[in-house]
Amino acid sequence: MFGFLSNIRILYVLIPAGLLAAAVSFPNLEILSSDDGCTTTDIRPCYDQGTKNKIKVLKDNAGTNAFSACIQNANPNTSGTFAMETMSCTEETVAYCMLGNSGNFIREFNGTCQDTEPPEPEPEPLPDLSEVNISGKFINGITKAPISNVRIWDPEIGMNTIITESSSSGDFSFTSNTTEIDQVSTLYTNYTTGCYFQNWGFTSISRNPDDSLRLKAVLFDFKPGDLLINPITKTDIELGNIPLWPAATLLLSSDIPVKVSISYPEENKVLGNNILQNDHKIWNAIPLEHPTTVRLTDQNGNVYNSPEVTLPNSDSCSVGRLNFTNREFTWQ
């Protein structure tokens, strides 16, 4: 029925059923969907009046009055709505009213877009994060037992100033003031305790480009990755269980001056001493229940790798002795 309208950007026409029987002319859909008049502006509301030959925009109150008069006319006028592409949107709802049987019409554009998606909800404002309360529990990485007397300290101040210390149940909590953090500064904490693997820092709080904060907690658990909270969305942060790995101290004796290093691939970290000497002591460097290799480098750049050693959990707080003589290793 409407095959001749294949190139017209009209999507639908709604005509009151009672008017179909009236002795009025069916609206010329091709003229109604003309892209003249109000389609050339994004000012809304907008009214235009058209004939078969031209369409003109009705200014001020003339459009409102003319459209209302047409709709309220005692003589039945054909009216309805359709959708078309305009400057305002891809599918704008357009109301029309035919002026009797003349073929002339008035259109109303009020900016209602059929293709408009509902606006994105406004994000909830972040709480005041000038202070962040951090809590958690230190546990033995092997036995999962709580660890008491772990001291948390500020590396900017020094080890002698303790922020807090874990309780007999391993629990800890402290507050970090974040007001001085910007995109080039970071707020750090470290922890210290005997008989456990030495750490490379504990928590760090830094600022994202969008001014939000992120927190990272270093975990030495032989699993990839650390604990990351990004962004921070609340003032109270519960880190959960923080595993510390029990370790033994390395005592190395060599008949030639060497450098020493121990790598921990899962943690992407290295402990050691780059000074050429015959005797080395590396505190808490051999994690228990985990295969460990010691790497030596002599003054000529020659590298020597020791056999793997796995010390049992019962060796906590003990010493692993390694002898290197005549280019041969011996664990004692």
C-alpha cells in the first residue's frame, strides 16, 4: 500500500480510527515528512505550516495558536503523529493536523526523540577519604596461625616510630592520612618481625588521574600478584589475612670473594649482597617449605648456582649454612 514511500524517512503514522470514516482527504505522507521547515533547526518547540508547494516556520505564538485551533476545530481534521529524522534526533516524534480537505497541514516538533536512551545515573559521590582506616590479620603462610607483635612503621619516619603492632590474635588496624597524596606522591607503610621473610614494603596508597585513590598491599605468598583495591570507595578497608612466610637466615662461607643473590620468581623479587666478600649473612632469606637456590658471582663475572634446598617448617628462626669451596657447594 505504501510502496511509493520507500525513500521517505517516515516510520509510522497514527490516525484516530474514528476519522478514517470521515469525508476528509488521507494525509499526503510524502509532503508531511518533508525535511523543510522545523527540520532545519534544533529549536524546540517548533511549529511549521505547509502546502503542497512550500513549508514555513510559524514564529512566536503563531504556531501554538494555529496548531491548537486546528486540533480543536469543530470540523473533523485529520491528525496524528509520525517519526522522522531531524536535527534534534534520529527519530523525533512529530504531531500533525490537516487543515480540512485542502491538503495543507501544521506540524508540531517538541523534541521528543524515540531513539533517546535514558540518561546514565549520576555516580554516587565518594565519601570523604581524607583518612583511610586499614585493618587485617597477620598469619603464618604455612600453618595459617596468627602472628603477634608484627610492627607496622612509616618508612618516611623510620623503624623506631611504630604506627601499630599486631595483637596476640594477629589483628591490626591503623589510620592513614591521605590529604597530602597527589599524583606524584605515595603513602607507604612497612612491617617488621623476626623469623619471617623480609618484606619490600606493606601498603601503599596513591592517587589516580581522576583524583580517586588506590591501595596496594604486598603479599609474600608465592602466588602471582598483590592485593589491589582500585579505586578506594570507603574509609574502612579490611585487608583480610596477610600471610607472612617463615624463613631461615643464610650463612655463606666461600674460599673466593663472591656476590650472593636469591631470587623468588613468584614474587619477582631478589635478596642478596652485591659486595665481593668471602662470608655473607642474609637475614631471613630462605623461605621454609619452599625450594630455594643461591646464586654466586665471582669477580670475573662467573656465575655459580647452588643445589636446591628445601628447609622444613621446624627450622623457623634457624640458620641455613652453605659452603662454597673449590667451586663446589655443600649445604650443612
